[in-house]
Amino acid sequence: MIAKYEYLLSFNFLLKKFVQQHKKAGKIKDYTLPLEDYNFFSFYNILQNDFDIEAMVIRLDEWEDIEELSFPAIAFLKINGGIFVLLNDYKDGKIHWESKEYGKQVNTFSLFRRISDNIFLIF
């Protein structure tokens, strides 16, 4: 898991990237959340209440349905103890994602299936 002092940097990084890709938003304030609130529910509430972005959390039962996801999306990956990342695209069998900790990454579909818990926040 990311260090306690870094989780807010990660949360705010993902939130800002997600919002900016969905609507024209000026300066987005930094959120201060306790570590235990670093979860999909917090992302969902902030998107809906503060930015009027209708979002939903889904679980992919069939991995082939990843082609149907709307991007960007937020996903939880089981790496480094667990982190949230921003999924930017899926094309040519590769998942494009980024995070504050790892920057921009490209994984094969096979690798992504192993590190993902198949739950996504989409709009």
C-alpha cells in the first residue's frame, strides 16, 4: 500500500485527471480524506456531489467486456499492496493506465487480468 502521506496525492491526482477528461473544470481543490476513505465510494460521492458526474462502480464478470468500458475509468490494482489507477484506453490487446506512483503504463491484457480485481468506476 502506498505510504500514508502519499495516498492523498494519489487520490487527488486520479480525481483531477478523471474530472478534467469528463468536463471543463477550472482549478479543482485538493481533498483531504482519512486513509480509510481512500476507496471507490469516496471517488463516486465526490464525482456526483461536487462535479455532477454520474458514475457507477461495476464488476466485469467476463473479461472480454473490457472493450465495452468507457474511458477514462478508475480501477483498483493488486500491486504494491493495492493502488487505484486511471485507465485511459484499451486497444490492440493492451491496457493503458497511469498513476501518481508509476506514471503512464501499458500492460498486456493477460498481465492486467492478473493484477486487476475487475472492479471499475466509470461514467
